[in-house]
Amino acid sequence: KTQVEQSPQSLVVRQGENCVLQCNYSVTPDNHLRWFKQDTGKGLVSLTVLVDQKDKTSNGRYSATLDKDAKHSTLHITATLLDDTATYICVVGDRGSALGRLHFGAGTQLIVIP
Amino acid sequence: DMKVTQMPRYLIKRMGENVLLECGQDMSHETMYWYRQDPGLGLQLIYISYDVDSNSEGDIPKGYRVSRKKREHFSLILDSAKTNQTSVYFCASSLLQGSSYEQYFGPGTRLTVL
């Protein structure tokens, strides 16, 4: 059973618009949650990590929230650029050590059009 | 600049042939991983290596084996490849940062088994 669900599966926005990506999970325990960006044909690049019970982070045009009570996270992208076209992957870590496992969502494919 | 490399980037093999995928990292990370990524699914963990000759099965180890003789190299071996092993394979290494492990991903190897 999939433990990390992302929505929407795909999203098309116009350059300059804002967008919100959702991640719901059932992983227990939930030590941390990380958002990755994956360009087509490339590896995953970390955007941000959230660790607290109710956490918020900001990294340039990317901002994220985490609510561990609701087991829910959002990734906001402000003023999208064409280079934001990619797959965004939500990953939940069940421990803060190398012994922990990462649980990957299937990703949201974002397409930014001119 | 922290880097994980993978060779080859693309590979086509016939069913029953042996496959060797190589991964290298220049960060002296102890822990390394092999994942596969299939359309519509999150990354699935094949094997973890905690250090030289210290390897553990992940969630889908069947049909795969690994070798780690040097800390900077981690190999994935498919003895007698099967068509259902067609996938994109990612290697990663990890480092403890704060309270969570940061994983660094390679660019992936796209394997096609005919």
C-alpha cells in the first residue's frame, strides 16, 4: 500500500503564476519530510527538509509546510519560471539516522508554459 | 561540489545477460543506496550499504546483488537480467545533517532489457 500520496499527479501553470503541491502520508514514525525536484532524465535534488511537528521552511521561491498531526505537507512555488518544469517528489523519512527508511511519493509533474 | 556519478547512463541488454551498474561518490559518505524508479511509482529501495562489505537488503532485492569493496564505489549486479528489470536505477549516498540524513542522488542509469 502506498504510504505517500501526492496530488495532483500533474499540473500545468503559466509562467509567473503560483502553484501548490500536496503530500499526504501514513508513514509512522515520521521523523522528517523532504521535497525533491527531479528534472527530466536527471537525479533528485533536495529543495527543503521539514522536521518539526508543525514546520515551515522557505528557500527562495519555494516554501513548504508540514503538519505531522495531519500527516500533510504542501510545497508552494511562487512566480513560476519555465525552469520549474520538473517532477516534484515528497519523501518521508521514518528515522533521523542511516538505519531509517525513506518512503517516496510518485511525484507531481509540473509543467510551466509561457 | 558534492557529487554522485553513475555509469553507464544508458544500457540495453538482452534477457539473460549479466548487467553491471557502477556508482561512485567523492564525499567519503559511509552509506550508499540503490533504488529503481518506475512510471507512476515512488523510488523503491533495492539495497543499502552501510560501509565496505556491509550491505543490507532493501524492499525489492530479488534478482539483484551488490558489491562494495571501496567506500567510494557501490555496484549493482543483475545476474541474468529479466525484462521486468527494465527501469531507471538511481544510486545515492547520505550524510547526517542536523536531525535528518541528506541523500545525494546520481543522475540515474536507464536500463532496457529486451
